[in-house]
Amino acid sequence: MSDKATQALKRKDSSIFKAVELVRNGEADGVVSAGHSGATMTLATLRIGRLPNISKPALATIMPNKSISAKTLLLDVGAVTDCTAKNLYEFAIMGEVYAQKLLGLSRPTVGLLSNGEEDSKGNALTKEAFKLMHNVPGFKGNVEGSDIFNGSVDVVVCDGYTGNIVLKASEGVVSTVFDLMKLHIRKSIPAKIGAFLMKKKVFKKLKEKVDYAEYGGAPLLGVKGCAIISHGKSNSKAIKNAIFQAINYNDSNVNQAIEELLKKNNR
């Protein structure tokens, strides 16, 4: 894990290089990896290649929101730390198409992560990206961090530096909340009884909502193939779901749909 991602290009005998080459050569439809995420992203981008009209790929992940059945797609969460406005625009297109094809949303809404909902809010990057976003069919404007979890939009777009911090901070909050709940439940007999009664109906569903293993991994959108990057601590359930995610990704023709929408908008 201490190796630089670019070193993966030199290690042609490594398992991730060989797996990516199978996709590149058409011998496999997708690659799933819970190893060095930087190596997987680098090899997938440079060996499999990017889709036409995509300048940089984006790593997308599912975030829980307060709606019982809905989810929020957040991208980028680590593929591109230094983004341009054009990158964010492309992320929005890819996110909208993914939400349609894989999440089953007929008209997904898209928001640009900023420090306020007003059109004038944001830094130089988001203000420039905001102008381009009007070509995204489902664009609703700027959104704040809380909108990721309240379900006000289906897709939230940001640069990979910000997205990765949001993702890891969210994981930390979830872990802390569960630890605090366990701590206080142990101290109270009535709380223990209540927790026992809620174990199956409430806690089980809550755990499913926030458990990374339920989603399997994060797709690297924008490459000419399928690359699913799973969490380094993935268990067997997470790997199983990542494999099914790769199958669904290929069956959805999401890459073709991304190309078509970009061609249409770039005319």
C-alpha cells in the first residue's frame, strides 16, 4: 500500500495488471479489486482507456440518505483531486446517466457541492463549473453537504479531493454514532431491553443502509470498460456484491449512454 500508483504500470506480473489486461483485451468484461485503489484507477485509465469526450474518470459511491429506499450518488470521491470545471461537468453527465441506468431513476436530479445553495456561492472552480452545468438535463443548482444525506438531489458532484474527505468523514461519523449507541445501551437496563426489541426491525435495516458491503464497491466511471473498486476491508459479502455490480454495469450499457449524451451536448 506504500507504493505509488504509477508503479503498477511497471509491474506487469502483478495480479491487478493482469486483471486489467484481460479487460483491455476483451477476455473479461470487468475488473473488481479491493487492493491498492490508486493502482487500479491508474491501470484502468491508462490501459483500458477513457471513453471518447471524457477527460478524466470519476469514482462514484452510494451515500445513504434519510429516504427509506432512495440513495444519493456522490462523485468524484478520489480519482481526480485537482479538477477543472470541464471535469465536474463530465462527472455530472456520468453521474446522471449512472443514476438512470443502475439506480433506476427516470429523471435523476443533479447538484453541485458548494458552501451554499445560492447561485453566487462557491469557489472559482465551482462557479465556473456552475455555468457549464446548465447543459446537464437534471441539474438543480448548488447543494450543501447536508443535501447529500437529506435526499434533496439524487447525484452530488464535487472534485475528488473534497469528495474523498466527505466520504471518510461520513464513515467516521457512522462508526462513532454506532459506538456511542453501544456505549449508552450497555449502561442502561431499559436501553438494553429497547435495543433487543429493535434489533431486527430497526437496527438491522439501519445497518444495511450504511453498510458499505451492501453496495460492494465504487465504479470508476469514464473508462472504456468496467472497473469496480472495493473497500480495502471488504468482506465476502462486499466482494460478492461488487461482482454483481460489475455484471449489472455491463448489462446496463451505461458507457454507451454516457457517450451519447456527451455527443448530444457537445454539438
